[in-house]
Amino acid sequence: GRPEGRRKEGEEVGLSELALVVGLGNPGDRYVGTRHNVGWEVLDALVRRLAADPSRPTRIDRLDCRALTGRVKIGATPVLLAKPQTYMNLSGESVKGLLLKHAVPPERMLVVSDDVALPVGRLRIRPSGSSGGQKGLQNVIDCLGTDAFPRLRIGIAGDHFRPGEDKADYVLERFSKAERAALVPVIATACEAIETFVAEGLEVAMNRFNRSPETVPAS
């Protein structure tokens, strides 16, 4: 049967029940396929996955608070997908505007970003924490005045990346063929993780998806 919700029979879904999923990236053709835009790739994959007809997915093309947005449903929950168009370092201005306009509490938002601290092929979901040097995430933290919001981090560090290397150039490079092949299943898993976050909550998503892939030996 249908799980018991908090709404009374016939009551409208409140604005606060909307979930917001933000993918971080940079606008413009020169950034398509770069490491820094993996957050956008996840959102694009998600709308294809949710489409009844994959050739006609929801378009994330409606401008709202300096972000391109699109609406989908995951289960019974309406979800606003957003790609800030401010360039990465000013992502927080758009995110703050969306949260305020749509009355979404930060705990019902999931920010999807790249992370050079994780290797390609890994992802991590966290309820809060520092930006780890990811400038878009840092700007979201600065604009909101808190780091207490869920985030899904997608690993972008390839085998040749060395800690201490200049991240600014590295994140704007494209993935190698081998890295791209490793990224495909991770993007699919990230979509599953977003669906789980929306439908079942953060704790369930963390327990289910914060495991190392079986193929990766423990370090």
C-alpha cells in the first residue's frame, strides 16, 4: 500500500515538499565534457533516465534565478533540477535565489559536484562539510552562510593527477578515453543515488551508495 504521508486526504502538496537538485558546471561550448562539468552530466543523464521516451527527456532550459531549470517527478515528489549559469565560482548566488524563491529548506537540496579528492569511478554523499577546495561548492557555502546541506561528489582525479598539482587547469581538462569509460557507470549510479535521496532520504542514500566498488582494492 501507499506509505502514510503527513498530508491529510486531498491536501495539496506544499511548496516546501519540492526537492532541489543542483548540478555545478560552467556554461559554454568550451566547457562541455570537462571534469568540472560532471555535475551537469549527471542531471542530463537523470532526465534521460526518468523520461518515458528517452528521445524526449525533460529539457533543463527554463531560466530561473540565473540557472537553467527543469521539473521532473521522482515517485510522488516534484523535483526542480538546476544548472547555475553564473560560472562555477558564483554558483551560490543562483542556488540561494532558488532556495528562497521556491521555499526549499537546505536539507531538501542536493548539490552535485566534481571532486579532485576522489578518483574517477567513485562517488560520495555527505550531509554537510567543507568544499574541499571546489570553488562552486565554496560559493554555495558562502552565500548560504552554512555548509549544512547534502552534496553528492563525483570523483574526477585520474591516475596521472597528483595532490598539490594546480587544480584550476586540471578541472577544465577533458577526461581520457579510459576515464570516460570508468565514468559512465558512476553517472548511472549517481542518478540512482539522487532518486534514493529524494524518495527515501539522505541516510538511506548514504548507506546504499557510500560503499567502495568491489573491484577497487582497499588501500
